Amino acid sequence: MPGPLPLDEQLCFSLYAATIAINRAYKPVLDRLGITYPQFLVLQVVSGAEDGVPVGTIAERLALEPSTITPLAKRMEAAGLVTRLRNPADERQVRVRLTAEGRERWRETGCLAPMIVERTGISRERLAALNAEVTELRRALARDPAAEPAAA
């Protein structure tokens, strides 16, 4: 039986290390704007929704638990980036919406992908293909094997 792969040959480590490298590349821009990477992601999710996005939807979109999004949204509200409003039809549901300051911050960050193209020298097309493969991997791993039909 073969032993474990060396660290640099393990996909999980490569993805982990690439994520850290991307966060480090984004950090100076986000620091200048006074936001964290998770806040940047929330800005992305709620940027196109005038009437706000439910906390549960944000959590689902970011593959996080709502209990993780709630304190993040509270900090963003305290910073003046978002408002949190209870849905009058369902008091349990909280919707997060960008403030004018949040919209401005979003405009200042926009898409950081060109920075990765510039830093890596990898074409947009190649990065898009890599992203599609990683997305396919993420979706495959997120599927519930218990919900899959048994093989005939």
C-alpha cells in the first residue's frame, strides 16, 4: 500500500495555499478600503439586490453557516456598509442591503480578478477554465452521497 503523497502533490494543500496567496494579493487593496475578505464577499453577494438579501441566502451562496454571517453583517452595519432589516412578512428573516457607503466601497473594489491576471501572467481564459474545474470539484464534494441513487 503506497504511503501518503508528499504535501506539494496533495490537491487539498495546493488549493489551500493558493487561497492564502490570493488573499495576500487582495489584502493591500482591502486594507486600504478598510474591509476584510469576508466583508468583500458579502459586498459581492448583496451588491446587485436593491431590496437586500436574506442572511440565509448569503450564507448559502458563500458556503457558510448563517451563524457566521450574522456577526459579520452586524460588524458591517456598525461600519456603515450595510443595513440589516427584518422582513415584515417574516420577522425571523433578516435582509442585508448595501448603504450608500457600502455601494461606494463596492465600486472601489469591484472585481479584483485583473490583479490576479497581472500578478500571475496567466490568461483570463486559462484562469476561467481553472475556476470552472475547481467549481466542479467543489460541487461534487458538496453533493450528499446518501442522496445519490444506488448504482444498478
